[in-house]
Amino acid sequence: MNSNPAVIAIVGPTAVGKTALSIELAKFCDGEIINGDSMQVYRELNIGTAKITADEMENVPHHLLDIKDPTEGFSVAEYQRLVREKIKDIASRGKVPIIVGGTGLYVQSVLYDFRFSEQPKQDSSRVKELEGMSSEVLYSMLQDVDPVAAKDIHPNNVQRVIRAIERQELTGKQRDEIEQNQGKEKVFPHYIIGLTIDREILYQRINKRVDLMIEQGLLQEVKGLYDRGIRDVQSIQAIGYKEIYDYLDGKSTLEDAVDTLKQNSRRYAKRQLTYFRNKMDIQWFDPVKDRESILEEISRFLQENQ
């Protein structure tokens, strides 16, 4: 029998309504919320990541927000370790841990048996050799040795590209081969709520959210990072930042940058839904229509796992 505490997760595409439901659910079951978004860990990335505000929290404790500077890297392995520690801490105080976010691999890595620490270390001379290559050459190498992994990594995210190349060189296997025997067994008893709505309505919400971000000062937020010379780091590869950086670099007009941001957000939402539907056992709900049934399902799950 699994002796680890029971966990609730709320997942789904961007702009579907995860934040609002999470507050309601946390109040219902006396829970505390753990961030499940890979970019909301960064300080100063607020508007573009749709990070919850202090007022929106309604005094519900939130964890793993604003724990990294924009120049720092952050890996799924580090996330896994921190969240598993936080889950046990929350449960030890008699509260219910609730992971909320749209980064599928991050949530999956916590709930299932992913073992990132098993990858051997690359020889230091090879690491230096890779680090001395341009981002274009590195990405081309990755496309050759692991084209599936390359599709999920931005060409400018040099750190992730190098890690993916190292993984293939050290193991002789592509990412999918390594992962196919992982992520099968549950580490924590859990119930995953997936939120989904009609795609056209979702896309309308995404477009409106981007317009609101611009009104709230996204351009000024990104320019603050840009003016400090922050670039070629993991944080600004986030949707909402890379498009504005292109505008500030003179590569596009502001109007085109906003249109691209909307398009990239819609595409990301589609990828999120595909990932969640293929990778995890999720109970799907409409966040507006199914409020009562969600609360009933969670109440039943908690009773069964006390």
C-alpha cells in the first residue's frame, strides 16, 4: 500500500480557468496550492505568465512561486524534488496538497516514478566543447540524434539542448526510449482534474488574455528584463517574453509581436491538451458546467484516501 499522502492536481491548457477553480477547491478541502507551471517559478515574470496575484490568492497558501531569478536555470528534476518535499510538508500539517498548472511533464514527474538523477555525467571536456558551439549548430545536432526531443525544445534554450545531446551521447538512447519505462507507477495516490472547454471559446479566452496582458503592462515588464541585458536564458524563452524581445530587437512591429504571441499561445494550448490526454489518467471536466461534480469527486477521493 502506498504510504505517501494523497495529492490533487488541476491541469489543463492556458486560460481555461485553473486558477479560479483551485482557490475554490482549496477552500473546500482545506488545501494548499503548489505551482505547476515551469515559468511561474521566476521572479519578475508576472504578467506574461498569468501569475496569480496576492488578492486572487484569497489567503490560500501558495508554494513554489517566485523562487528563481530570471537569469537562473530550472529543471524538471529540481522541480520534482522540491514539490515532493512540499507535498509531505503540507500533508504533515493536515492540509491537502493541490498542484495547479499547465506544464505536463512537471506535474507528471512528481506523481509518477520519473528518475532523472540516473543520467550519468558527461566528461568535462565534452561539456566545454558543446558549450563552445553556437545555438544553431547545437540544435542541428539535436535534430540529428533525437528529433522528437528537439521538437519540444526551443533552439535558443541552449542549456536544454546540451542536456538532451548529452543524454543521447551517454545512454545511446533517445528521450522516448528512456522515458518509456518510466512514469508508469504512482508515487502518490492522486486525483487529476483536467479542465477543458470548447476550443473556439478557449481560443477567444486566450486572445482576450493577451490583450489584457498588454493593457496591464506586459511590454514594460519585458522591457525591464531586456534593458538589464537578460537574454539567452531559460526564463525569456517563455511565451509572452520571446515575442516581445523580437519587437524590442526590431525584428517585428508591436502589432505583429502581439499577433504572434496569441498564435503561439493557442498552439501551446493545443500541445498541452495533447500531452495531458496521452500521458496521464485524468478526469475531464468543464470548469463552468461541472463545478458541483468536481467537488463531489474530490470529496469522495479524499474520503477513500484518508
